[in-house]
Amino acid sequence: MTSIYIGNLGASITETELRTQLETYGRVNRVYMCHDFAVIGMEDESAAKRAITDLNGRTTWFLREYPS
């Protein structure tokens, strides 16, 4: 499993919205949200890397791989 740190989340984003967005890249195993950031666990490392590459710059969030 690969974890992704997502920062700069707006106050209105929900866990369901975040999970739905990331599941377009692959299976999401877990979501931990706290205020303006989240840590997402994805089953497939290549899917996680695609999500990071694709979503950085397309959203107001910033994403990076998070050490598990």
C-alpha cells in the first residue's frame, strides 16, 4: 500500500468527495482527514503516483507520497 499526503484541502471537502476523486486512479484502502489535510492509502503504488502527478496543478491541493 502507498500513502498520499494531500494538503490545502478546503473546509467544504468531505471524505466521500475525496475518496471518489482518488478512486478514479485506483482502489483507496483508507482515508484519514484532519482539518485542511488528509492521508490516503492506495492499494497500488503506480495508481498513487498517477494521482499525485495528475492532480498536482489541476486542483488547489498539493499531493506527495507519504511514508507509511
